[in-house]
Amino acid sequence: MNTDKDKELKGGLPICVHLCLSVANIFGVEFRMTHIKSEELFRRAVEKIPGGVNSPVRAFRGVGGQPIFIARGQGSHLFDVDGNEYIDYVGSWGPLLLGHRHPEILAALEKALEIGTSFGAPTEQEVLLADAICEAVPSIEMVRLVNSGTEATMSAIRVARGFTKRDLIVKFEGCYHGHVDSLLVKAGSGLATLGIADTQGVPKAFADTTIALPYNSLDALEEAFRVHGERIAAVIVEPVVGNMGCVPPLPGYLEGMREITARYGALLIFDEVMTGFRVAFGGAQARYGIRPDLTTLGKVIGGGLPVGAYGGRRDIMSMVAPAGPIYQAGTLSGNPLAVAAGLAMLRHLKAHPEVYDRVEACGARLEAAAPAGVTVNRVGSMFTFFFTDGPVTGWESAKKCDTARFGRFFRRMLEGGVYLAPSQFEAAFVSAAHSDDDIERTIAAVREEAESELRSD
Ligand code: HOZ
């Protein structure tokens, strides 16, 4: 008998729907996932958490129903609270290059737990992590650990302004550098997905210090410097954009950016929160051979734990307090758990350069499986299927994508056991934990999805 309680447990969907799903399963007909516990948790979440999520990019109500609540991750797989299993291409938005629960990271965390969880005082491990970062990314001569990518970019901007004694910042449309006030102008990621060009809550005076330009246009950059060059403190860029989907730099673009910034005495900040240790061990700057003045890094240097860092030229970083007059601080900065996990991650990547060959090869196989009429952008192990047939080189072209078609793709892939970011304007990430079987199953799911789309036409 179907009681109210049954209905509640089944997520409030009509009971007949759930019965149909069960019957289909019993007769061996294609099984469609149910998300009863996720639905219930989401109903509770929206009562207490804005939008039911702790970061907007996790919400996908309009696209595919509602967020899936995760029970656990293992290697390349996620398991939700309803017992569904997915091949994970979100990887905590990039940093899980070794997959979930890598044994060396777990061992480092267990060891760190023996000494304590937070001191707000220096530890030996912080010095080791700083050494490891500076060795891997030679443009980083000095580094300051913080707690997130947002903190890293916010601090790098402050340092750039303090060092140059100028106020203006150049950023690019569709790039996202965390939720820093002055960087939320024409930003990508969740803002692009939600159609929020300029968020409320940022004083006009802050937004007015930002110049947003089209990515991949050296002409636009040259013109901005011609007009405002003496007032521009820094250009901040995702060297490979991940936050409007994956958009690589056109040949010569980063080189031109380096030349123009140097000519005007402005700093070049590479936001490598996504690309650091991902597109190469030394990040995008190693892959493209460009030396920025400052670099920001994110959770990858914490093995997926909450951490970030900014660093760069010694003369610039020497201005940071207490060495210099530019103040930036944090009790949890250099947190022993995050630092231990990050050290384990970086040591593993250094000792296993074959990780990069492996994820590159997996990325290439997925790229080759893209359905007809889709533009694929890929740099190593980060990629996006854009539902448009033209090239995607910046926000103007990215926003032409058929987002309704992306929504159907996303939903069917999820039902096929493939977990992607719920937005056309995000990148997918392959990890070293993805097996050949994962890749083959993903390719099969992509083909099946394309056939479903054709049938529904
Ligand atoms: N850069 C990440 C997504 N593109 C951020 C994730 C988040 O905002 O939660």
C-alpha cells in the first residue's frame, strides 16, 4: 500500500512513476536511476542553505532536476546517496588529478592527523610545500599559502596594486577568478551559467577599477593599454580558460600579453587555479613557455583540500607583510592537513611524470568521441564539448552554444552514469584514476546519447 510516508520517501514523485521504474527493472528493461534520497535532502537543503547548495555551480535545477548528493568517492568514481555510481569528470572542479582517496594522500593525511589539525603557527611541512611549488613553477620565487583560489587571486590583485601603485585591473570576459569583488565583472563559471553579468553587492567604485576585455584579442588589449596604460596595475588571466568551458589561448596570444604588460610596467598574473599541475607539472606557463610576474594556485596544491597560494617574483612578493607593507593574513593558511595532502600530491606527480601522458591520452580518446556538430576544445586532460559548430575562442563564441541541447546531453550522460559539470560553461577533467574501461564506457554513453537525440528529433 502506498502511504504518505512512501510518497515522502520516494521524493514526492507520483507513486506510479516509481512503480514503473521498478517494473521496468524487474523485466530487465533499461533501468533509469532514481534519486529519491537526493530529492529528499535537497528539499531539506533549500530550507536552510540558499538555493540548497554551498556554491552556485553545484545547482542544476533547470538543467537536470536537482543536485545529486554525494555519499563518497573512490578513484574515478562517485557514489550518490541513492547508491548510483558515476564516472566523475568534475574531480572537485579540477584538483583531483589522482582521483578520489588516492592512497598516498590518505596516508599523508592520517600521519598529519597525529600531530594536530591547526596551529596558526609555522610548520616544517609549509617550508617543504613552498620548496616543492617553487621548484615546479620557476616563475614563483616566493609563495604565500592561503585557503582558496579566491583568496589567492584577491591577494595577488592587492599585491599588484601595492607594488605598482596603480589601481586598474584588466580581466577577460568569461574568465572567473573566484568571487573577489572587483573580479566579478563579466565573469564565467556560475555567473555565466546563471546569466549574472555583474553581481549585486559589488560597489560601483570597485567594478569601475576593472576593465573587462574579450579573451584572445591582442588588439583589444593593446587598445586598453593605449588608453589606460599608465593606470593599469595588472592583467589577470586564466592562461587556458576553464570557466567558460575550456578555451585555449590562440597562438601568440600569451606571448603578446607578456610583451604588452612588460612594455607598460603592468604585472601579468596567471590564474592557474585550474591549470596549475594539470595541463603540465609546471602549469600552463610551462606548457606555453611564458613567465608571468605572479601566479595563483588553488586546491590542487592541497591534494583537493581547501588551500590556495599566490607567488611570483621575489621583488614583488617581498612587499607582502611582515616582510613589506602589503597586508594579507589568515589563521588557517598553511593548515597542516591541507599542506600534508598537497605535499603528497606534488611528490607523487613529480615522481610519476607518466601521469601526464596517461591523462593526455585519455583526453584525446574522449575528444575523438564527440558527437557530430559539437566543437571540442581540449588542453591535455581538461576539455569541453561545446554545442555549437563554430570555433569557440572566447565568450562571444561560447555564448552562442545551444544550452538547451547541452542540458539534454548532461541529463542523459548523468543517467548513463557519467558525472559532468552541469553547465555548458565549465570544463571536464580526466584523472589518472580513470581506467580504460571508464573511458570506453564514457564513449559508449556519448554515442548512445547522440542516438537518443536523433530519435527524439
Ligand atoms: N572554478 C570553479 C568552477 N568553474 C569554482 C567552483 C565553485 O565555484 O564552486
